[in-house]
Amino acid sequence: MTAVRAEHPVTLRGVYYRVVSAGAVEKTELGYRLVGRQLLNLRRAGTVPYRYITDGTRWVSRPETWSDLDEMLDAASRSYRRALWLDHPVEVHVFTEKDAISGVVLAVTDRWDVPLGVLRGYASESFAHAMAEAIRYALHGGKQIHIYQLGDHDPSGVDAWRDFREKVTAFLGQLAEPTYDEVGNQWEPVVFERLAVTEQQITSMQLPTRPTKGTDTRSAMWTGGGSVEVDAGLWAREHGLALNARGHPDWDALRVLLDGPEALRSAARRAGQRKGAAVRGAAGRVDLAGRPPDRLGG
């Protein structure tokens, strides 16, 4: 229960890594199955709520519909949320290597109106190209792009991040190249940064490591020491890494980029209230076909 109480929703594998980090089970297939059985029993007994555990590999898509126009307008007024980054000179993206921590990280990125993506190892050319096109659009709008990543500290995890950076920057071409002002100060239009797991974090936080897998074809050239999986969970919770916007310099950097987030949130709330009232007030000026009054009739 302790492994899921503090942060949820979380996947079964995420719970497993938290239990492994606590030293309760061995990092084996048998240990994984044991955690799965115990977690199932706890959920069926009502000790762990079902909503605490998520399965990101299976989902249902359903179109959003309403019973009438008034219900649609009411839903629109409640769901309106001002884009916090719209007028800022930067745009931020966060990626995780695995689904296991996406539910926890989403609580932070959603609060800061930052998109969250799951890379699942090496990114395809198609995905890298789509990401580059999104960055290109933002660059033409005068924004600086910050792309953060949370991934495993092992040969494949680190190399997959390198591969993603190189693919995206290759598609961007000269747009991704740094520029210099008249006194030689460098400005990078696209900034890639790995939030976790880094060698510095492993040392400073005394994170438990495991031997690098010999089956990883990149292990022969690996000089990063023992491996640490990003979804180990407990160390991230204990040290606040990427799970909240307080107490960690990497996430403090996002607060600096927001340039006064509390003022922005207050402005967003005020704008939301005004927009919500405007949307609801429009109900009297729209016919059942959803057409504004200046387009009605002949």
C-alpha cells in the first residue's frame, strides 16, 4: 500500500520498481509476478482503490456528444483553460521513456500546461519528423524550445535520447543551430536536457544500481557505470524529482521560464471566468444548428 499511496495513478510495473527499490523483492520475473498477485489481492479486498492503478496499454475512444446545445455550451464554459505559454518567448515539452511514470509526471505537466510524450525507446523517423515540424512552427513564431526527458540510465536509454536529439535537429537543419550576439553570447533556439536519470543524481542521491545487461549490444562501449531505471519510483518520490514543481532545480527552471506563474494562473482564472460567461451568454445568440445570428436566414 505504501508503494502506491503517495503517488498515483501508477502502472503495475511502476509499483514493482518501487517495491524493488525498497528492497522488498528481488528484481526478477518471480518478484514481478509476486507484486502483481499481492496488488491484485489488495485491490479486490478494497485496500488499494482500483483507480490507483492504471493500464496505459489498453484504452477506449468515444466521441464527445451532448444532449442539446445548452449542455454543450455549459461543458465548453467549464472546460475553458487559458494557454499559459501563449505569450511567453519559450515553449516546453517533456518526454518520458516509459509509460510506468507517465501518470505521475502528467500531474505536473498538466498543472503547468506542458505537453507530455512517451518515447518508448528509440523514436521513429516519422515521430522525429512530426516533432521537428512542431518545433519549426514555434521557432518561426519567435519562441525558444526546451525539450526535457526522463529515461533510464543504461546504454540503450542514454543512446535513445541521443538518437532522438540528432534526428530532430537533423530535420530542423540550420534552424537548430545556435546564434551569437555582438559580444559573443550564445543563444540556442532548441535546448535538449535530460532531467533524469543522470550520473550526478545517482551519486548525490545514492541511488541503487544494477549491473548493465550483457544482452544490450551497446554495453561494450558503455562507461556510465551501473544502470538505474527511471521508473524505480521510490527514489523519485523521496527526492521530488520531476514529480512536483518544488525543491528541484530542474523544475525550478520551468518556474523561471514561466516568469511569475502565480500571476499567470490568476490571470488565467480571471480570463477563464470572463470567457466562460461569454460562452454561456452566446447560447441565446446561436440557433440549434450552431450558426451565429449574422448567418441565419436568407
